[in-house]
Amino acid sequence: MPFSGKEKTISGNQKRTEKKKQTRNEKTIPAAVRRPPSKSGVRKSKGGVFPRTKYSISQNFLTSSITIKKLLQKTSIRKTDSVVEIGAGKGHMTKELAVVCRQVTAYEADWALADALVPKMAQYKNVRIIKKDFLRTPLPPKGDYKVFSNIPFSITSDIIRKLTEKESSPTDIWIVMEKGAAVRFLGKKYETPASLSLKPF
């Protein structure tokens, strides 16, 4: 049945209205969210190929090998040490740790990241990847280990509490954390129970 001119005009108006609604909706969504995922479901980077994951614990990966090496030079980590890494992510720190210490135990709660990390670390025989939440995993039974980590910001307090309030606490701790949290734990502005409890370290 042929369409009348009136019906065509209504159809055109509907299309324009729908297009305006779509444009308004897109403006309210951040570009990072609107960007469609790749067909393969993976994300490529200089560090390798990793599955697309959802980051819900506010962790920024430290990827510069130069920066990581400079940080390691400021520690007392040696070839005879066993080191725990919390939040291994894409393995940038893990790789550098494997070169300078005896044993690396790297925790990663995101299974997609952990699964991608296992083959990447296969060449390092002194690296063990644990696909578990560090906060829900017992500390090593003996305190003869050190911690070197770039931790998720949103669980900083929980991690610090676990590392410092247990009997099997590490001998040394080096952690990259948010500046605001560092100032608070150091008691720069004013002392708190948390900052005072960290003084022995």
C-alpha cells in the first residue's frame, strides 16, 4: 500500500527524534565506557596481550621498568630474599623482582589478569603466581620475607593493617600508594592510631 506524504513526514520526525535521544544519551556516557570492545576480547599493549577486565579496586599499574628499578635500588632486597607482591597486575614489577631476589610470590585477585600472567612469567622459575585475594589469604607462616608492591588504592588500609598487625608480619615493607594515604599513615599533619602503630616500621 503506498504511503501518503503525511505518513512520510511522521516517519522522518520520528527518526530525527530518536537520533536526538541517542545523541543526548551518548553525551552522558564517558568515552572510555562507550568505546566498543575488540572482537577478540583482548587488549594489546607493549607489555603483551591481556584479557579485557573490570577494575573495581582503583589500581594504577606502574609500567616503567626504569622507575621500578630505581625503586628497587632504594630497598634492601637482595638475591637471598623471598618477596611478596600484592596485585601483580600485568607483571611489570614481578619481572623486575624476579631478577633481584630468590623467590617472588605474586598475588592477583583478577583471574583474567592472573591467567594471562602465568605464561608470561614462565621463563622465571623463581616466580609463583597465586590467583587469590591477598586479604583472604594467610600470610607466610614465617616472617622472613619482604613486601614490594604497587597496591590497589581502595584497599590500602586493609592491606597495611594485615601486614603490620599479624604475628608473621614481613621484615621490610615497600609499598607504592596514593599520596593522601601516605601522608595519613606517616602522620605528617597529625598523628593517628594508625600512624603511631606504624612507627616501629
